[in-house]
Amino acid sequence: MRILVVDDNENITKLLDRFLKLKEHECVSINDAKEALSIIDKDKFDAIILDLAMPGFTGIDFLQTLKKNEKIDQQKIIILTASNISSDEEKNILQMGARALLRKPIKLDSLMENLVR
């Protein structure tokens, strides 16, 4: 599986990159959501792991841009967040097109389950 990891925290992207490669997945990590948009315009991924709270251009901005460009349905997006969000906000994020929302610290088994389904 080819996975794009988008998180402004380099420690998280390095950890996920290492873990996913150990699980024999190809992984591309990036720390900027706007850059990630340009990458998925040029390249295909089986899944995207996306942080919600990033400075400047957030995970919500990323989702809204994909939705506006009618590309959200082509993506399997798993949201990671350490933010306190309400159940209504979570429902809205899932309605925008994210497949799952996992709260940090995440359980890696749960992440893998969401990637393969």
C-alpha cells in the first residue's frame, strides 16, 4: 500500500514512516498540507494519514480543497488529531469525506485496521 503522511510534527511523520515501512508499505511523509495537495495532484496514493491541526493550512482546509476540486471521493483519508473536537465536528469531518478520525495518541493497531478496510 502506498501511503502519504501529512503532519506538521516531524517526530510523528518520522515515527509513522518507520512503522509503515516495517509493515511493508511504501510511505511518503510531508510536514505541510499545501505541499501535500500538490503531491497528490501529481502522484497516486492508496491512503492519506492527515493531521487535523496544522499551522496556516489545516487538515480541514485540505479536506475542503479536495472537496471543492471534486477529488475527495478518490482518496482514503484517515484523520489524526490531538485537538478536542465535539461529536458534531467529528461528524462534519467524516461527512466531508474522511474515512476515519483517530485521536492522538493513536493505537497503531487501530490505524492499521482503518488503512486496510
